[in-house]
Amino acid sequence: KFDQPAYLQMASDAIEKGLFGHIVAKAEAGTLVGAVGCICTVDRDLSEERTGALAVAAGVRFEVVEVVNSIPYATALVKVLPDEPYPGGSAPSDKARLNKAMDLEGETFRSLLDIIRLSAEMESRGAGGNNNLCPTSTLDTARARLDTYREKALEMGNLHERHQYLGYLVTELLDMSHEETVKCFITTDSAERLETLVGQLKAIKEELAALSALDKLGAGSPASASGDEGEGGTKVVGIVPASDMLSVGMKIEYWWDEKEGWCTAKLLAKQELMGEVLTWTVQFDMDNEKHELKLNSENKARWRILRAGEGR
């Protein structure tokens, strides 16, 4: 959305020319040289609905080489910024890097398929499940993108180009933090991008697998398991979770997986951004291990607040 005079002029020019450049990350403060961005093509002019609003599609990634003008808005010379080719040497290190990249490709593809499968299973039971995809992504969209990837993979002669395409495809589908999304966009190492995405996909898959197992057991409601025996013969009561009720020092139960079931833990600290709680540092009683967990309305079936009842 463009709502300042210079931006409104740029929007008008972008509509006329059909494209403009969008900076994603600057190399250093005070200059655009070295900044990384992408060429955006104008899809629709939405100014009748919202002043200066455009619907755009992201295109080729670029790096700014030289700033040509700054009035009324910045214009610059840019160069296309592709991912770097994998080393083609016969050294063991080169072969190891290539093998790792291919393993990451397979793991990325399989993990996304697993997420789609688990999400579909949960949707079929009326439990939702695809909330780890971007709001604009649906299971049908994800399946269609993977089908397109299968077709294009056969046409792409260079492995790093194939991995760059897969990396951008998955980045677009997943609901990641702004920092992780930018990291995946600006890196020119295809394998590094896939490694970041594999970590994201693994966390999502584990979350969905646990929620799916919990839903199958019919234990989705925290109240259904209230009255469990706590430490020292204390009766522990599960309270329907509300994230704004959480505070440091509070005890919760967290559904780990089908094997471990409900595990008690203590809230040690919270990580916030602009007043919004992103994750909680949680220490589990069973092994004193600390984990960073999301405790919000999206996964409320997986955690519950505890309070001590009367001993028996």
C-alpha cells in the first residue's frame, strides 16, 4: 500500500510501466547499494478500494548496483541475483556438500507432503490442521505447487536452480516469522535455504502429528483429563487454556506425543515482540529440559494450565 505523496507517484508510474522494485533487505544503513529486493509486476490497481493499494506478484530477485536518482523516489540500476552454483569439483568436500543438498531437497519435499497429509486428516475430522500454512495458502494450493515443482524439476538442468525454486515455493507456503522469511529470501546458498526450511517443516510436522494423535484419542479438550494424579498425591485440575492467563512461574501440562502423553512443566520466561508473546521458555519436570514453545489459541488443544486441588 502506498499512502505518501512520493509513494503515490511511484504507484502511478508502476501502474503505467507494469512493474517496480521492492527492497527486502539493505546491506547497510544509509545506502541502497548492495540492498536485495525483487521486481514486482502489477497485477491489479486497487486504488478504488484503498488509496494507493496495488495487487502485485513478486518476480526476479536483484541486488542494487547504483542509485541513479532519489527524487521523487529512488531509482537504481540493479543486477539479477541468482543462487550460487554448487561446486562441481571432485574433492570430497564438494561431493559431501552436493550430497547434503540433495538430501535436504528430499527431506523438504517429504516433510511438506507429510504436513499436507496430516492437515488433510485433521480437516476430515473437523479439527482443522493447516494453520501452519500461510493464511492465503490452502491444502489444494500446496498440492498444486508441489505438482508444478515435480514438472519443473524435470526441466531444470542446474541443481541449484531447482533447489532455489523449491526453496522459494516452500517459503511462500509457510507462515514463518519475518526474520526467517527474509533470511530465506536473501541467501544465495540454495542448500542453506533448504536447511532453514527443513527446521521449520520439522517443527510444524511434529506439532501436527502430536495434535493429530491427541485428536484421535479424543483428548482434545483439557477438561476431559482433569482430575489426574499429581506429585505427592495432589489432585491436579486442567483449566481451559487462555494465553493471556499465562505468567512466569505458572505450571502447565503439555501434550508431547502419543508415547509420552501429558507432561508437566514450568513457565520460566516469555519472548515478546511489540507486546505480542511469541514463545515461552518451558522447563519439563520429567527431565528438566528447557524448550521454546508456542502457547496460543492455535494449539490450545495441546496445553493446559494447572492448579493444585485438594490432596487425597
